[in-house]
Amino acid sequence: MSTAPALPRYLGTSMVCKALELSNLDELDSDPALLAVCRDLRKAAQRLDHAHLQLVQLAYTASQDLKHIAFGTDDAAASTHGALGSTALRIELLAARRAEMMEQLPSLIGAYRRLAEVRGAQRAAGPDRRSAALSTTARPDALHLSPAQEAAVLAIGTGEVLVMESVGARKRSVACSGPERITMPTVNFLVTNRLVHWDSSTSLLAGQRLSLTTAGEARRVTIIGKHQPPAAPGTTATPTPAGDPHHRPQRAVRAL
């Protein structure tokens, strides 16, 4: 007698591999540009694997208990502990959690697929076309920054700034060693425009460090100079040459 096919033991891994035509998760693209989405995709698949295995184990235990009750071989359990005890509630919660994860995983798979296609096209285009594409973007030193973005550059250049994600949370946040408040849109803007480097080699739970690139460091110096108070009237813009008593000091001119 044939039975209904069961869901794969590792449900999340199976969904990812089937959608992307992989034999295992180790075959995900190793391109550094895809590192973050690969990590999130692998973590989501493994969480779904774990939730599915827990649900299967609980359901099997419950089925065994019900089988004993159905055949009258465990009369005491029904009267002293209930037919399923707390197992039924745990099964309900795990089933709801598994269904939620199964709905979210395709969006991560789609994001990975789109990024992989873009990176594949860029690699196929060759270095000349990639350089031309980069030249059309705004130069970091000519990029207009809002006050909040300038404050973020200063904070990242002078203190410890981490991108973090709490256990079970789906929203990332920025933690600073100083009083500044930096939002994720600001971080994404600075990273996209090559002013900030995001070190994604560590776990989000432990924190991923942000640092200034060479262009970002140069921009930080510019921002500091822009916000320095102007020289007091009567001060010299250049030092008096040694041995020239007749040199007349020039008034400092405020930069426009």
C-alpha cells in the first residue's frame, strides 16, 4: 500500500536547493558582494530545518500516545495526564512558526537570485565595462551629504560603530560607542557610495563593524574643516616669513 509522500527531513535546505538547483548550501555563490544575502539565506534555511524537525518529532510522539489510547493499552494516561498534555499546544505553535518561515524563505531566495544574476552579468561584461559603469556614479568627494550622513561619517571615523541584529529579530540596528544615532538607511547610503566599509565577516549577533574607506577618511577631514570656526579678525592666514619685519599680515578669508 502506498503512503503519502512526507516533507523532506531538512525542509528549509531542500526548498533552497530545489529553487536554485543546488545539491547543497555550500554551492551558493561565493562572490563577496553576495556574502550578506548568502549568510541570511543559509541561516533562514537552517532555522526552518530546525523548526520542521522539532515539529516532526513532537507529532510522532503524539501519534504514538494516541495509538496507545486508541488500542486501549494506555488507559492511565488519558485520565491522569490528558491525551496530549502540553504537546498539542507546542505542535500548534511550531506549525504556525514553520508556516511563517516557509512564507518568508522564498523572498530571500528571490533576493539572492536577483543579486547573483546582476553579479554574473557584471563579471561577464569584463573589467572595461565595469569601470565605465563605476565612472558614471558620483565621486565620493563630490557627493552631497546631509547633516545626519556627515555626523555618521564623523562617528564611524572616531568611534566603534556596529551593525547588530537581536536574536529572533528581523530588524537591524546600529550601535555606537558615542551619543550619535545612526539609522540603517544612512549606513546603506554611505556603503553604496564607497565611503564606509561594512565588515560582514562576523555574526550580526556579535556585531559587524563599520569603518571608513580611504574616500570616507578624506571626506571626514573635509567635514571637520568645514565645521571649524573661522579665524578671528586680524589673524594671519599665513605665518610671517622669518627675518621679514615689514611683512603685513593678511586677514583670514572665510571659505565659501
